[in-house]
Amino acid sequence: MPQPYTEKKSVLIQLLLTFCLGPFGLFYSNTNTAVVLSILFAITLPAFGLGFFLFWPASLILGVMFVQEHNDMVTIFKGFKNE
């Protein structure tokens, strides 16, 4: 059985991935949101590049939030494991 929350993720790596790849960089931290934002990005991209202005910055912010949430869960999980 795989153990979730065993290793912390890097905020810097998340920022670099989402900065370079946009919504596709969210696959590092949250696959469900990555799929949704990638589809929305692809749909809105032909509309005067609207996808760049809406979903690229959103992916940067959401990526950092998801990594911080993951790291908090790792800390909690390891705390319960050590008790």
C-alpha cells in the first residue's frame, strides 16, 4: 500500500515548472487542477491569448498553494507517525 505525504515538495521547482509550462506545470502538485486548467487554457488560448492572461498567473498562485498544503500534510503525517 503506498504511503501518501512521505516527502516534501519544492516550492521553487513548482514555480519554475508553472512559470515555464503554465498550467501544465501543475501536474507536479495537483493533477486534477492541472487537467482542468490545461483544458481551459487550450480552449481560451485562441480568444486573443486570453488563456495566457487568466490561467498562467492562476497556475503560478495555485501551484504554490498546493505545494504548501502538501508540505503541511507531510509535517502532520510525520508527526502522527513519530508518536
